[in-house]
Amino acid sequence: MSTIRGARERARTEITAAIKDEARAQLAAEGAAKLSLRAVARELGMASSALYRYFPSRDDLLTALIVDAYDAVGLAAEAALAAAPPAADPCARWTAACSAVRAWALDHPHEYALIYGSPVPGYTAPKDTVAPASRVALALVSVIRDAHRTNGLALPPLSAGLRPEADRMADDIAPDLPPAVVTAMVAAWSQLFGTISFELFGHFNNVVADRDAFFEHTTTRLAHEVGLRPQAIGTSAGSSAGS
């Protein structure tokens, strides 16, 4: 029985992968809004009723593709950090993670557009997408947290008017980090994906020629804005902890 069960599980895994691959091909050709289970089934030579046993609805298939995309870009950032241990230059670790995200986006533009582009009409992401969607942000937070614990951070400025919101975000996102740093981190996270999106969706055409140099400059500036400095240049951990 175990042999039969194993064969069925392998077959299901292979068919699920084939469905996703065909769905990704449709994303590239038609966009997420036109993704169709019937069209996927037709291209795979399956009956629609058979495909529904794997994905009961278009939204279920979209969710699977979204989770896969978030996991893939998150893994890219995490792998870049794994190659540079916590003791390494914090700015270099930050820019390595950011560069890995950009490289993944350029290699997978349609999957990037699925998760960071325009919302798909009629689709509401379920809670299943929350944890995968957090992986890149958590990778970047880990760089800041490691620097804070070992060498300290150069605190970004924080206006009095933003202080209540900064305190709230710090409580929700990273209570162990100074609110000024958490606020700067959220801004940096949005600017990272804004920069990548501008490049990927053509907004830098006839504006930025050397995209690599521009991206490195941008992400290094963002590293400084969240309090990171090359090889722990900055305030001590103790001096940043109370803000």
C-alpha cells in the first residue's frame, strides 16, 4: 500500500507542478487577470473536472502561484545573507540581499508583477500569503537586528509628529529595534521595491542608463538611512537602544 500511495503522491506532485508551469506561461502571455483554469486544462490535455481536483478555483491557483513567488524571492534574499554571515559588513549584507531580490525580479518579471504589480481584479489574497510575503522584509530586518545587537546603529532622524506612528510600527514589527529605525526600515522596504518596479516596468527608460550602478547607489543609501554603516561605523548598541 505504501508503494501505491507513494506513486500517487509523486503523480499528484508532478501534475500540480505541470499545472503551475502552464499557469505561469499564461501569466507571461495574458497577464494574471486572464488566467483561466479551462485554458490551463486545455493546454495540458486535461479535462477541466480533473484539474479542479487540484485547484478548485482560479483563486486557489492564483494563491498557489503567489505563495510560490513570494517564497522564491524570499529564498533569494535569504540565500544571499547566508553567504555573508552576521559578522560581515552590515552594509554589504544589506546590499547583497537587495541585489538578490532585484536579480530574481529581472529573471522572473511576470511572477514579480503578480506579487508587486497591479492587483488582480476580483481576487483577495488569503492569510496563506502573509508569511511568504514577509520573507524579504524579515531578511532585511535580520541585517538591521544583527547590526543593532553587535555594533549599534546610527539612528535616523524622527520627527515629533511621526513619533506615535513610529512607536506603533515598532511594537507591531520589531519591538527590539528603536522606533526611528523601524520607520526608516519601512520606508526603505517600499523604496527598494519601488526602484525595482520602476526598472522592471520601463519607467527608467531614457532616464537611467547604468541600472546596476544606480541600484547599488540606491540600496547603499537606503542602508545608511536605516542606520547601517560599513563595518560597524556608528554609535554603540547601547547609545541606540533607548530611542
